[in-house]
Amino acid sequence: MAVVDPLAPTGSGAVVGAGPYGRAVLEVLLPRRCAVCAAPGSALCGPCTSRLPPAPDREPPVGLDDCWALLAYDGETPRLVAELKFRNHRDVLSPVSRALAHFVTGSPSAVNSVTWAPTSTRRRRRRGFDQAELLARGIGGRASTPVTGVLERVSAGAQTGADRDHRLLGPAFRATAPVAGHVVVVDDVWTTGATLSAAAATLREAGATRVSGLVLAVRP
Ligand SMILES: [Zn+2]
């Protein structure tokens, strides 16, 4: 009688993670829990998804042709954003990116590239990741649209002369490469719109002919 050792490779070329046993091991290492209610099973459970408030209509921030938002920053949304932002709940990126990618693929004006408004370097260093970049990469991948990181934050200390006048209006950016056509700029939350406006102005200077914002949530 053959004794089957579940830990033994099942054949030449067997890799960790292959087959039901490997998947079971990964489930233990990476248990999936709902980002909102922590119920096990999926990154965002059905009941929580159905309770998330849809984004209200809002005029786009100055300098943007349009601004697409998925959710209102209300109800359970702040919790979802916090999971994404501070606890690095990367599982939640997949369903969120998939939903946001529909705005890119459904745009009446074809989108040439997706970029993001970078988080300040200090905050990024503390967290080890930039949630806006993760969202942009997830969205671009789902929408089969090129993702380019062309925006760089100009630190407040580095702003002199004319830049000083804009400091109170929001962050300032510079472009590290030219862009063309319709560019979508991704951010997690649209509050005053100052960040998106600053990003849009820089993208236009860098060559964009149309700029759309794309955010996970908008403050009503
Ligand atoms: Zn849930």
C-alpha cells in the first residue's frame, strides 16, 4: 500500500503553491478577511459591498475635464480607505481596481495613460508604499492602459519665488517626463480637489490635452 506524504513533491517540477495543498498553505499564511467587517472569505464581502455609498455628482476640480469617483466618503467608505492606506490591505486593491478600471475603459474619449498624484515622500517612507500608485497600477493593468509615474512632489521647502504663492492652495508637482493625449490621474480621496488641480496643471504643462481625475472616494 502506498503511503502518501502530503508534504512530498507530487512530481518533477512541483512548486510551492501548486495544487490544493499548496493553496491551503497559502490560505493559512494569507487569510482573506473583509477589509470593512473582517469576516473571513473575501477581501470585500457581499453585504459590505452593497452597503458602500455610491459617489454623488460633483463638479470636477479646476483644471480637470472630468473627475470620476466610485464611492462617497461616508458610511463604511472611510474604513475601507483606511485599510488601503494605513494597513496595507492589498487584497482589497483587486476588487477596487477592477471597479475603477470601468471608468477608464468606458471613457468616451480614449485614455492614453494612467498616472497618480504621489503621496508626500515622508508619508510614503513611513508606510513603505504609496496607495495612489498601487491603485493606478491596478487600474491600468485591468484596463490594459499604460501606467506612467510622471508626477513628482515638489517639497514645500524647495518651493521658492512664484511657487510660494501657490503653496497655500495645495501641493505642487513637477513632471519627470512628457505626456500626451488623454491622461487619467488617480488619487484615493477627493476632498478639496487641490491635489488633483495641481496634478492636472502639471500634466497639461507636460503635454496632456485632456485630464480626468479618478478617485476611490469623494467627500460629499
Ligand atoms: Zn464585510
